[in-house]
Amino acid sequence: MARSERFGIGDRIDTLWLDLLDSLRKAAYASVSQKLLSLEEAIRAVDAVRFFVQIAWESGLIAQSHFTSLGKDIEEIGRMVGGWKRGIVAKNPPPSGDGKR
């Protein structure tokens, strides 16, 4: 793999981590409706990080031990963000569209 491709994947992973952190920061201070949007954005970022880390591992850019460690951390972050979102949805259920009250 060419040097520019190796660094491109690393740069992409770095950018996605920063996007994830920014989405979590936004969610922490947002209203409920905006919080859900920011958390959904964070979940997409977690999925993208997972994807690019796997590509880096499959390309031999990161060692098996690093991949295993990162994988565990990424899964934990995903569970935490997903739990945060589920908790908000449970406390603030969306209005039903059937017109009944």
C-alpha cells in the first residue's frame, strides 16, 4: 500500500474520532430534539471509525493487538452512546401519529 494511502486511512480515522467527539460535545449541551440528532451523528461516526480501523487492520497498517484493543474500546463507546440515546427516547417518547391522547 502506498504511503499516501496509509496516511490517508490514518487521517480519516483521526478526523472521524474528532467528529465523534464533536457530536458528543454537541449532544451534551443540546435540547432533547437536537441531542437525538447529535447522538445519531455520533453513532454513525462510531460505525465509520469501526469500519476504517478494520480496513487499517486488514491492510496490515495496525497490529492484531492494537486492533483488538481498539475494537473493544470502539464497541464500548458504541454501547455507551446507544444507551444514552435509548435513555433519552425512553424519557421522551416521540408523539404518536394516531391523533389519540
